[in-house]
Amino acid sequence: MEQKALNTNTKDKAPISAGQVRNANSRTIFSNALLTSQFLKNYTNLSIFSDVKPGDIEDVTDRYRAFLGVEFETDTVKKVRVNIDGSPQDVFVIPLIEHKS
């Protein structure tokens, strides 16, 4: 997956986190492998994501064509390569984020 401009801070070229992206929404975070890996490591509190890297994440979101050729986006789906009990396995992640004001 191609990394977008969100992956580095232009001032000092240091990696940025989702908290540094103004008005970050789930599409912004999950369209970028670096931000997705940071989210999975830091916010899910699941041990299987503790060592996930951007290269372990593959976007498998499918698009489909509805009646009359209108294109809709489906939910974001990520295939994440993790180690469970020392064995590499694929885990599919569908983010469902509730935004509160």
C-alpha cells in the first residue's frame, strides 16, 4: 500500500500519530497503513496487535457495482498478519468507530 503524506511530519520527518492529524476520521486512519498499525497497537488493547507493523497490513476492501453502474464503497476491511502462539496467521479487521461530540 502506498503511504500518503500522513506518514511523516514535514518539519522534522518524524512519524506522526493519529492524534496529530487534525479532524482525523476513521477513513483517514484506516486508509494509511502506518496510522492503522498505530491505532491497532495503541487503542485496541489486544495483545495480538502489540507488534503489528505497517507492512503487516493489507487493504482488502472490495468495491461493488450496484444496479445501473453506481459504485458504492463497502466497509473498510484490513487483513492483518499477526503471530498467535508463535504461528503467523491472518486476522481480518473491520473498524466500526462511533464518533461522539
